[in-house]
Amino acid sequence: MDIRFREPSLWDLYHRHVIGAICLFVLQTGLIVCAARAKASRRRADKQYWHVIETALNGMLMVGADGLITMANAQAEKLFGYPREELVGRPVEMLVPERYRTQHSAHRERFSVSPEVRLMGAGRELFGRRKDGSEFPWRSR
């Protein structure tokens, strides 16, 4: 028996669209999986980075261009006698003896305008100020 003028099925009409949609779905799924893996990898690297910073033998601070402390590690807490909650968000000059504060602000501002790789305080005597007001010589290595 020969069938003529039969109605095309949905597959006949739309198989290209269905195959295209399936390919698009597979591609998007692959991209989502790759993005999730990359995010997990970045998260692991970030944890490792912060672990290294936190367990460093030297006190470390991060200071923004505005002069506010953005990060302090455990050794910085011990060195300066402040819990990090009292350091973060405060001006770094609070850790500089009063007689050097205005000078330090000027050095910091110049560095912010034209940053360069150098030892902190190269060519200068540096002193830090603890929470109790005592001072200590700061040595760069």
C-alpha cells in the first residue's frame, strides 16, 4: 500500500529544532560544569592563599590607597597588640608613633600615586606603635 500526501509528523517538521535545542542544552550544561569547577578551584586557591598569610611568621597588613587597613594576620595582632577587629577599617597611622605620623601619611600618599616594588621603609628607621603605646623598631627583610 502506498500512502500519498500524508501529514508530516512533529519529528519531520521540527527535528532540526529538537536536535539544536538538545545540542544547546548539552553545551550549556558543559559550560555550567566548567564554571562550577573553576569557581571551586579559585575557592581552594583563595583558601590556600589566606592560610599562608594567616600562618606567616611575620606580621602582615594590607592597606588601601586611602590609608585604611583592610587585612591583618595573626602575627600582626600579636605584634601590635590589637585584635584584627580593631585594626581593619582604621588608619594605618594608628600603628605609627605620633612623631612620625604626618611624615608617614606623606610617604604613603606618594607611594599610592606612584607605587613601586621596594622594601618597606628602605633607607629609613621605622618604628611601630603597640596598643599599649609602647614602641618597637620595625625591620624590613
